[in-house]
Amino acid sequence: MDFGAGFYTTSSFKQAKSWAISRLAFRLAKGLSIEGLQPTVSVYDFNDSEARSNFKVLDFKTADIAWLEYVAKNRREESVEPYDLIIGPVADDKTMKVVVLYVRGRYTAEEAIRRLEPEKLDNQYTFANRKALQYLTFEGVEIIEEN
């Protein structure tokens, strides 16, 4: 995962819907049963200001070199400084190839960022421990209707 182990969320319903659909497709591709399953988005309220004042937060505003290196370290399973909450862009299906090629050393950081700049990346919030999760309140679910 981009930001290591944790509970991943996003403020983008479109992104959450895409994740829900792709998880079902993944199960199907692996030959696992999807009978009775529907893509579902869990909805949470998050007290951002209170959380930021009570624990260690890493917040990447854009997909810059610092973000790219942090993602690369997590993908290589290297040690990173621990945070309670990590916020930043998510590498999606369109941009993951660029990140992978950077991790493999095929692109420099500058080249990878240049290729990522035109993309509008959604965000992700990674709650890295139970302490961080206490600032989430479950609001309900939305079932994604197939069209």
C-alpha cells in the first residue's frame, strides 16, 4: 500500500466506489466466490481538526518527490517514520505504472513527478493505528448499484 499498513479511506466517493468495485473484480479474478456480494462503500465522519491536534500526522498536499519517495519506501517495505495518520494523493490505476517504474529504478523522481503532474489524483487517509481510528465515526453504508 502507498502509506503502509492501516485503515484506508478517501474523501472522494468516486474513488471509494472504484475501490469497492475493484475489490469484487479482484475476488472474481482469483476464482473466489462473489455470490451475494455487492460493492459497498462505508461512510465515516472524521474529526480532522481534533485529530490533527492530538496525534502525529503526515500530510502530503501534492504528489511531489517527498510523497513519491514515501510511497516507494512503503512499496519496497522499507522502514519509514511512524505516523498515526498519513494523508495524501493516491496512485490510481492510471498512475500506478509510473510509481512502479520509479520504484524499479526505471524513472528518476523528477521524471515520475513530471508524468504524474497532469493527473488529478484523489486523496487517501491512512489511519495507521487504533489511536487514530478513534476519530472516525461510522455513519452507514452505500450499496453500489450495478449499471
